[in-house]
Amino acid sequence: MYKNNMVSRVDLEKLGFKKHQATTIIRQAKLKLVNSGVAYYNNKRVGIVPRKIVEEIIGVPLESEE
């Protein structure tokens, strides 16, 4: 489903997550990135995160569009 390596709340909603669940996943991903030293994600206006981090959080790979 993804050609790029970034995921937003809307992308997660398209996969079937509820709005609040998708928002929570994005928050968790941002927190994980900030804790690993990527200060850019310590900003409430940033709404996309790397696909790899989301896959780690939800425990399943996101399928690529081919």
C-alpha cells in the first residue's frame, strides 16, 4: 500500500485502524524516535513517522504497493 517509507494517521485509518488508535500509534512512534535521539519528532505538528517504526509498534509489516 505504500510507495514511500513514511506513514501518517490517515494511512493507518485506511488500513482499518480507528482514528484514536491511529493517533496513538503515531504518538508512540514519535516518542520512540525522540527517545532514540531524533529531536525533529519532538514537535506536535509533525504527523508522519517512518514506516519501519510503525511496523515495530503494531507487530506486522505494512504491505508495499507494487
